[in-house]
Amino acid sequence: MKKKILEAISTQIESEFVLEKPKDITFGHYATPVAFSLAKVYRKSPMIIADELSQKFQELDIFERVESVKGYINFKLSQEALDIFATEALKSENSFAKSNHVEKILLEFVSANPTGPLHIGHARGAVIGDSLYRVAKHLGYDIVSEYYVNDAGNQIFLLGLSLFLAGKQNILKQDISWPNEYYKGEYILDLADEAHREFGSEIFQDESSIEKLSLWAKDKMLDLIKDNLKSIGIEFDSFVSEKELYSKWQESLDRLKKSGGVYEKESKLWLKSSEFGDEKDRVIVREDGTETYLAGDIIYHNEKFKADFDRYINIWGADHHGYIARVKAAIKFLGYDESKLEIILAQMVSLLKGGEPYKMSKRAGNFILMSEVVDEIGADALRFIFLSKKSDTHLEFDVDMFKNQDSSNPIYYIQYAHARINQLFEKSGKKVEDIIDIKLEDLEDEAKNLLFFSLLLPEVLEDAFNSRALQKLTDYLKALASHLHKFYNAHKVVGSKDEDKYLKILAVTALSLRVGLKLIGIEAKYKM
């Protein structure tokens, strides 16, 4: 809709301009401040320019009214134009709100260590990443989702060690001394029982079995993580193993050396990351010759940038903020354009239950399992709440709110709006195809405003994706549901003289609700 309005206006003016939405819709559906930017060019008052342009724009059939107000130009769409947009939307439901962007994007998210089930902090980045992926796909971007499996390094050894010691203590009934650092929780005991069934008790008798247990448990945990993600509708296009990438370490190191990005000091190899914004240089190879965590990131990003995407987006936990400068420095030294890498940080989540802090999971040991929260409130509620605030802001919510079957529960409120429209169609005995060609004439402002708001989904999606602010989509869905409920309460639909016209408008409302929900991973309900 907005694109077509811009095209119509451009026939009357050669200058670039922007369209905004007035806070008060009584002023119009859109407004532009273009007269202010033209004031210097034409050496006239913005108000005079706005008056002159308003008269030109008024000649366009797409507008019912064009007015200049203190230098701004306000546009109110004509009833005929809204009807055309509505008919087009309903006749092309499968392409509604779609676009044709051509940018190639590699999106990496979650990438939790495969050492345990996903906790609630992982879930926020997962939902943000998957929804961003869905919206990008809808808008025509060539986007690939990727999970970087951190299956190299000490954490995998610790997983095997924890399993080995748990087996010794709980299966072999031996007294053991636990190290300062290990993985705990019921899931480790369950894994030990499973390893016992698969390998027998001898797997816990010799420390040489720890490596075997580490690799076996890592695969089990990765399968569990995939199941956790699938339970909330998330699947990846590809998984990349950090361990397998280490075979390409020498290639990455050679590129760093060639650009002068590394140096030796104190028997360590350092990355000159301070030259590109990091607070200090970073060790990438220790005294004993083993690579640091950063080395794995360097190899991974070297491989990613060799694939030559237009943009790379990583979604990281907020605790990884300090890694941004060092990773971008490494990309620069590798010979790539570091500005192509975009980092989105997902802040932590605080859960309440009945106003009190949510209890830690016994199964997990010291954090809240995503699966337990999904069991309590459902995947839809989890996805919605995790998108309800910008990713870089702290999120706190009470799970009990999402058990309410009323307007205090936003996902219920939105789903009820969609189901209510379906109920009206059932009550009328009509289908969308029966009213799709009905002419929208003599509509009151409330009906036109509901239709206009329902048609805003395409520009909401563009804005939400471009600003990486998916809460704009959830905010829109809540607002659209509110508009629908108010309209329903104020107007008789079935049996009224305007029944067909109202049903056509409500069909567009349902379409936007349905598509918007799908893009955040939620299927719209037809009955409640």
C-alpha cells in the first residue's frame, strides 16, 4: 500500500520524500514533511510550498483529501483506493505482504554449547533468530539459518568427565572426589543411566573412556537441543561443527600473519585486536600451543566470509558484548569487510510465577529449562513474549499471566480476534470468496480506519526487519486485535445492511492477523 502511494505521489514531484503516519488518524492516513526540505531549494515558506503541493496531490484519485497543516501535507486515502488494496490482498493471500529483496544473508543464532538442555536464556535468541528468518524469507531475502556447534574445547571434555564421575558414583557406587568445575543436574544422571545401558558398566571403570563418553554425550545433547528447538517450531538450514573447522586453522592463521594481524609475546600468539576498537589485544594460541575460544571464532568467520554473502547476522547473548570488537578485528585482518557482520545481542530473561522468582530446574541443576516453561505456558506464548520487547532490553514476565483466558493475555487476545472473525463468517454462512468483489461504499470512519490499519502489515514487516525490532510486529498484532474487538463491540455485522462490506473488511483483518502470527511462528486459531 505505502509503495503504491509513494509511486502515485512521485508522478507529481521529483524531489525525494518520506511518508509518516500522524499520531491522530483524523489528520489523515499519511503525512510528509517534504515542504521543509524544499523550502531552501525554492526559497519559499514551507507552508506556501505545502499549500501548492496539496493542490497538485488532490488531483490524484488515490486520495480523498489532501491538506497542508503548518508545512506538513496530510493525505487521507480514498474509499475506492482502500477497496482496491483490500481486494488485491484477499485475491492474493499467498503473496500478501511479500516483497522481492535480493540480498543474501547468513543468519547464525542459538549456538548453545551442546553440554546440556536449552535454558530460558537460549530460548530468547532462538525465537528472535527464527522470527527474523521467517520475516526475511517472507520479504524475499535469500537467507540461510545456521547453528554453530561449539563441540571443541574443554567444555566437551568436562561433559564426558561429569558423566564418567556420575556413573562411578551412582552406578558403580564408588566414592569419588568431584572437581571444582563440572556439569550437574538430573540430566547428567539420566545420561549416565543411558550410557550404562548402551556400553555397560565398564565405560565408567577407566579414565580412557572419558573421550568416548564426551563425544557420545555431545551428540545426545545436540539431539536434545534440536528436539527442544523443534518443540517451538525452530529448525535450521545447516549445522557447522567447530571441531571439524579446526582442520582449517592453518589457512586462517596464514591469512592473519599475511596481514600483520598477529604477533608472539610471552610464548603466546596474540591478535592485534586493539587496533580496531578492542580494549586490548587477545591471545589466540596459548603457551602450550592450544588454541583459545577466539581462534575457533576466527576459523568460523573465515569460512563464512569465503561464502560471500551480502550480510552476516549473528545473534549472541548479551554476555558476549565484549567479543564484538575482537571478532570484527579478526575479520578485518582476514581480509574481509567487517561492516558486513552485524551482531544482535539478546538480553537475559527473568521469570516469575505468581509474582515470585521462578524456581530453578532440578533436572538442569542451576538454570530454568526452556522445555519446562514450554510445558507450562505453551510454545505460542513463549514465542510471543520473547518478541514483545527489543532484544537488547531486559525481559521479565510472569508465566501465570499467559494462563489467563482474557485480554490480559496478549496471545489469547490476538487469537480470539482471529477466531471471532471466523465465527462471524460461519454465522453468516458466507466464505471470503463470496464477498471478495463487494464494493466498499458509504463506509463510516471506524470501518475505513480498521481496514487501513489491517492493510499496514507489509510496511510493519519492512520496518520490523530493517530495524531488527520484531516487537513492532507483536505490537501491531496487539493493536490490530484491539481495533477489531472495538469495532465488533460497536457494530452489528451479521444481519446488518452492511454485512458484506463489514465481512470484507474483517477478512482483511483476519488475513493480517494470520500472516503476522505465522511470521512469529504461531498458527492462527479459528475456534476458541
